[in-house]
Amino acid sequence: MQLPRPSRRTILSAGLAAPFLGSAARAQGTWSPTRPVRLVVGFTPAGTTDIAARLLVEPLSQRLGQQVVIENRPGAGGNVGADVVAKADPDGHTLLMQTISSGAINYGLYAARMPYKPEDLVGISLVTRVPNAIFVNPNVRANTLAELVALAKANPGKLNIGSSGVGTSLHMTGELLKLAAGIDLTHVPFRGAGPMLQEMIAGRIEVGVDNLPSVINHLREGRLRPLAVTTKTRSAQMPNVPTTAEAGLPDVEATAWFGVVGPARMPRAAIVRINREIEAILKEPAHWAKFDDLGGMRADLEPDGGSSPESFDTFIRNEIAKWTEAVRRSGATVE
């Protein structure tokens, strides 16, 4: 049987509809970057935020088909970099390596002075968690956390404790230590972990708190002396270092986290695509081998790797509530 030939009107209608069908498909998740993507880091190079970002950029560049470029914008406990992204064009080409400080702690610490709001940023994927370490210059007469507490009590206000900046999880770990042990240490904030570690090694700062990945080589090689890690279990990379709970201060628990966020109003297709590529990277054993050696920890990932944008947003909201209360209890302020 011979089928009827389509009319000219039918052919024209089909031809006109094709571009609109393509546009609909693209809107549903086929987004790709059209130029290099900025991944803003709100801290100086060589700190853990920078390390986490740099371990991500090469595989993410390959998977996105565009170069992902690190842009360090340190200041105000990560707020400077986060504000850059919060106010950026929400087209998917500007992202932030979010941290516990600029993503949670600072909302309580800076309060009305915060330059952006939680709703100005949208979660894409949680990437990793890391322990914080408490350590001293080798010339300090303290080989354990208990000995440091005793030394601080005998010399109230005379020992300096360094951190990578006001509002960081390192600053707040120090505040929790002071609160839990009943000691008086003078907080000295720096613009990043690198400058703080240099001053500690030089002996001008006695006590320090840092994310384990950025300080682990100094601890392993004896330039600084570890006293405790701030997680519930010991670090596999430094198994001889006790936890704060084992050292008698269970309330001094703080796990730093890092994840990728973008400006609010990003296209849903861009969020889905970037999330999918980060999830794929986090499934690769080679990625974790690099980070695990530095003392990193896998994030609380979903069974198939990574985290959904929605679950990361929920996680951030919970962290804001938790750390706002911790700031209130500690009495920490921005000077």
C-alpha cells in the first residue's frame, strides 16, 4: 500500500519545531562551559582549601572540556572570595571552593557585617572533610595536650595561638580549646595557613591549629610537634597522634569540610552538569589516593559518590545552625 505523501505544511511545521525541541533538550541538562571556569579560593595558596581545589581542577577541566582556573582571593576568613562568587554572573563560569568558615561559621561570627547571605549561593557538591591538628613549636615545653594546658594555665595570656584567619574552623577550634580547658591563649590570625606556619616554625608563635593536609609534612619532619587531632578517630596518616577526646578534651571536636558552590540563580542545567562531573571524579580511587596521603578524609558521600546539590544545601543549613551556636557559646568576636 502506498503511503500518502506529507504536505508542504507538515514538512515546514516539522522543520520549525526542530530548533525548539533542541532548545528544550539543552535546557534540561546539556549545559557546557563556553570559556574557562574560575574556581575561587578564599584563602592563600598552599592551605588546605587551595590543595583541595587544585586536586580537583585537572580532572574537572578534562571532564568539562574547558580549563578550570584557580583564583585565590584571601581575606576575612574566606568572606572576600565567597562574596566575589555570590555577586558573580550566575552563568556557571564562576564557582567557589566553599569552606566551613565562609559557608557556616562566619554567619555567626560576622552577623550583620556579612557581605552576602546563605541564599546568595547554591550548593553543587560536597568534596571532602579533613581533621584539624593542634601542634606547637618544638621549643615549647609541651609534649602532650595536657602539658600544653598546664603550661597555659601557668602563663595566662602569654602563649600565642595562630590560625589561618578570623572565622576559620582553625580559629574556632582554638576557641573551643580555650573554652574546654579553661585557658587564656592570645589568638593571632593570619591571611592563610602558609604565613602562620612560617611564623610558627620561626618560633614567633607557640601554638597552632591547622587543617592536617597543609601541615602534615611539617609534623612528619619534626619542624612542628603534633599534640592532637580534632576528630573522633585518629588519622590513618598520623596514627600515633591522639584525638582531643583521648587527650581529655572531648568537646574540642571540629572537622573542616570543603565543597563546590556557585552563585544563586545558576541555570539548573549547569548545576546538574558540574555536580555530575564532580561525582565522577570522587568515584576515582586515584583522586582519593592523592588526598588521603595528606590526611584528607572522604566526605559523607551518597552511595554512588559525591552529594546531590539538594543534600549539600541541607548540609550547609545545618552547619550554619551548629556553628552559630558554637560562636555564641565561645564568645568569639571579630576584632
